[in-house]
Amino acid sequence: MIVYKVLAYVLACAKADVQPSAAKAKEAAKANDTLWAMAVQSMLDEGLATGVEVIYHHELGKPTVSEPPAIGITLKGQQYLRDNSKMREVAAFLGQAFADMLPVLVAATQAL
């Protein structure tokens, strides 16, 4: 669900001509630091997202996600969001409440 939420948020921002925020994407996904790093690494490995990187800190004992100004979605990420049957199941599970939350997140991002 994290990947779906992040990609949906980033795409909604792009459609609204708003630069997506990695911090807001994490907020939209409601992910803790560990899950966030795992999801971002997965999206990067699959070629679904761009603009961020996962940094492994041996002294912290866990990875963190870099905080550049933006996170992006690739064409493959857009196709994955649109065509993947599991993503459609997640969208149906999350329902209208998540869809209604996206414009609020985009507006909050625009206000940054």
C-alpha cells in the first residue's frame, strides 16, 4: 500500500503542476522510517520513482532516505500505477477516502 500511496501522491502533484515533496509522500504513505526506506528502495530498484536515494548509515544501524526537494515518478511508475492489477486492488481497498485526501496533500505541498 505504501508504494501505491506514494506513486498516487506524486502523480497527483505532477498533474497539478506542483513539485512533489519526499516528506509529504512519506506522510501520505503513513510509513515509519524503516518502511519508508524499504519502499523507496523498492521503487528505485523497479524504476518507478526518481529523485531520492536510500543512504545506509552504519552508525545509525538503519537506512534513511535523502531529503532532496522532490521525488518523481517515472513513466514506468505511471504505467505500474495504472495497469498493475495489485495496484488496482489497493486503490479499491483504500477507496474514496484516500482519493479525497490527495488534493489536500497537493495543496499542502504547494504551500511549502
